[in-house]
Amino acid sequence: MLSKEVEIIPIGPVGDLFQVTAGLVYAHLEMASVALPPDEAMERVVLHPDVIDFINQWVEENGVLLGTPHPPRLSWEEVRRQVPAARFL
């Protein structure tokens, strides 16, 4: 069952890595290929429901329980490959 709410927060000093939490599982979203400040990048990500739905599904399927070290990473390039709407963000 997909979580109804996804929380995305920036982590790290560079601003290209985000923690994505869906219910009790989490993963990291790596946006190194996006040349935008973290706040602006997140604003664009959450604009389109297809992008959020894909990220949510990916985290639900691949994420690890909160508190587990070394969560899996989803690259923004993979999101762009899988979600046509992400290509324009």
C-alpha cells in the first residue's frame, strides 16, 4: 500500500541529496545532475503528481526501515527516465 504522504527533506552540505520518507521506510534522492538550489529543486519536484507518485512507489518498494544505515539511492536521472513529466522540471 502506498503511503499517502511523502516527506522530502534536504540532507548534507552540498544540497543535492534529499531524504525521502514514505510511512516507515526511507531512501535518498540524489539530484546531483540538477543545477538548481535545493529549495527550488524541491519546489519543482512536488509540482507534478506523477513525479511524487513514482518517488513514493520507488521508496515503498526499495526503501529501508527508518533508522537503517545506508539507504538505497534513487537518482534524479532515473526519475527522468521513468516519468515523462520529470523531464521538464
